[in-house]
Amino acid sequence: MCALKVSNVMSNHIEPIRCGTPLTQVVKALLENHITGLPVVDAERRILGFVSEQDCIHALLVSNYHCEGDPIVDDVMFREPLAISPNMAIVDLAQKLGSGKPKVYPVVEHGKLIGIVTRSAVLAELARIGCGLELSRHTRDDD
């Protein structure tokens, strides 16, 4: 299990959010991908921030109450996201996840986003290894 790396369980099929994206499109991406947050990137896939469901809920509540229109992701994203390496051991990531830190981590290599890893993907892999639990691919992608 110590040899298992983040690259073994990360998802690279979910598109990150680009700066300037309206928050309603961000919410649509979160809901369609069954994920609680996504990295915000520039045109070269460098991470500029991270946006979560919680960020969206608060921003949409405020903008709807004040009839301010649709905010953009730049207005609400967290600008100092925690990113991890694809070579990080799953055991080390699992310990971070246990402390209540982010549920979704951007995976970065050479300064560019290459994927994300979710708490549920780590949980599914640990269960598979430790208990022989077989899960469908869809179950492992959800968070």
C-alpha cells in the first residue's frame, strides 16, 4: 500500500474551471460531475484558485438577495489552494484527508494541473486494498 501513489487514483477527465467563468456554469460543472470543488486555472492550466460548493452557495445567496446578477468565479474562488504531487503516497494523502482538510485536491506536475483526487477516490482505493471491496468506477468518482 505504501507504493500506491496519487496518480493511481486521480481523475483527469473532469475539466477545471477557467477564470471569468460565470458562477452558474461553475455550479453546473460541480453538479454534473458530482464533485464538491474544482481548481480554477489559466489558459496554460496553472492553478490560480479553487472553488467549492460552499463558496458558490454563499455567493449565489448574496447575489440573489441583492439582485446583483451572476458573479464570476474570480469573485469567490480561494486563491491559495493546496495542491499535491502525483507521486505523493496515498497513505500520506489519507492522513491529510483525515484531518478535515480539503475533500478535493488538485494534482500538479511541473506547475500545471494534471488531475484531481477526491476523498471518496482515496476511500474507495483503501477499501479495495484492505477489504477487497469491489466498487464501480462511477462510485469511485463521486465525492
